Amino acid sequence: MSTPRTAAEAIERLAAFFEPLESRQGVLARRLLGTPRPADAELTLRLRRQLAAQVGPDGSVAGGLAFAAFRLIELIELGCDEETPAVPLLTRWLVQQQDQPGCYSEGCSPQRHEMGACEHFLSGFLSPGPADVRVSPVTIPNGKVFRAEPAARFALSCLGLRALLLTPARTYSGVKRHLTSLARLKETWQIWNGYFPPDLVLTALTVLAASGAGERAAAGTGTALLLQHQAADGGWPETDRFVALEALDMVHTVEAREAVRRAVPGLISRQRADGTFGPVAQQERCLIALRALMFAG
């Protein structure tokens, strides 16, 4: 089967891919497409129970910070709230990881101090574990792999913060400090592939865009950098296309929509006959692509 010629054809392939899936991504995609299955209500309840069962009595999840943060995001996207015991358990556990040994903001060096990326400027970051225990390489849900240790710790903290912003903990002082710290870093986002590589800037941008009006100015700086460096084929140099699309969908401005529209031809040219974009984070990337295509209009 040839490459889809239009966004509509690409969406049709994605609809066919998602139609039989009994997963969170399948449920969310069918909702987005307006084609929920009669059995999706019961499936949603079953998925909630399965995800909640992975949460320990202290709120931890096997695999650590990345898995705990994503379990919380998944549960909330499936309609859970504070009435679901796993949600406050996960929230409390994530909050407890803030400013712990091994967090990205810990320590200082001349270069980090010059960039405002050390403990004298940053706080509220979540720790994935002690500094002497390597956590990289780490793969975040959208399929991006961070291989450098500092980048992995930064990205994991952003994922944890993104989860906390979906809960009442968004009003906590530690969460606000983390957001403020990310916003401070916008001054380092003037150069593409500078001190912070593009995918790390976009990971922070996704969180800032989700935070509401308070940090929109900082999100705007990251968005401007992304728009300035969009290539002729709609992609971005040295950047994971799906990380960029996820960030732009979260920003959800007129400018972001135009950037996504320019990215659509390159995106659909990579779609396979089965509707997917390869084996990496397959269902999650298909969901990102579906959201991007529908955002582009």
C-alpha cells in the first residue's frame, strides 16, 4: 500500500489501527475520532483497575519515577480523580521525590552556574534516584530516549511535573517552584542545540504549556525557537519529530497549528501501511500523530 496522499487518508489508517485496540491509547483515540465502541466503557473500567493495581501502598510503582508519573497520567486520562485511591497515592509519592538527592537541580559547577542551571537557581525538581546510581538511558512515553545522565534526570522530572499538574498538587509550593525554575531556563533557549539540546527544551515546553497562563511567556520562548528552526520538510534538525509534535499540540496556539500543518506532509510520508510509524512507542506515537493531524485541521 502506498504512502497516504492526504491527512484524511492518514487519519483513516490510524482509525483502522486503533479500532481493535483494548488499550488506553485505543480508548482515547476512538474518543477523539468520535467512534467509541459499545464495550469501551467496560474496557475503561478494566484498564483503570489494571493500572491502579500496579501502585504500591506507598504510591510507588515498579520501575520508579517514570512509571509512577505515567501511571498517574494514564489514570487521569481515563477519567480517574481523587476518588480513585491510586491517584492521591501516586500524587503523594511524586511530591515526596521533589528536592531529594539526585534531582537535576542538585549541585553546581562553573558552567551550570553560568547557565542558571544549578541549585542556586533551580528547585522543586523530582529525583529518580541517588546521583551515584545511573538512570540513563531512559525512554519517556513518547519514545524519546535520553542517553546522557543529566538529560535523563531533567526529562524524568519534567514527566513527574506534568503528571502533578493534572492533580490538586498543581497548587503546591514545590510544584510552583519547579515551574518557576523551568521558566527561568528560557534564557538559555536562544540557540538551537545549545546548552540544552532541542528535545530537552521541547520536553520542558510541553510541561510549561500545560501549566496554564502563568508560564505562557516561557512557553512562548520555546515555541519561537521551534518555529525558527523548522526545516523545509516540516521537521526539525537533531530533533525527534514526535517530541516536537507533542509539544506543539500542547501549546495549541495559532502559530503552533501552522507549524503542525507544515509538518504534516513529512509525518504522513513516514506512515506505514498498518497506520503506524514504526515499532518505537508504537501506540503512543500513533496517538500523538492522530492528535497532531486533527489539530492541523
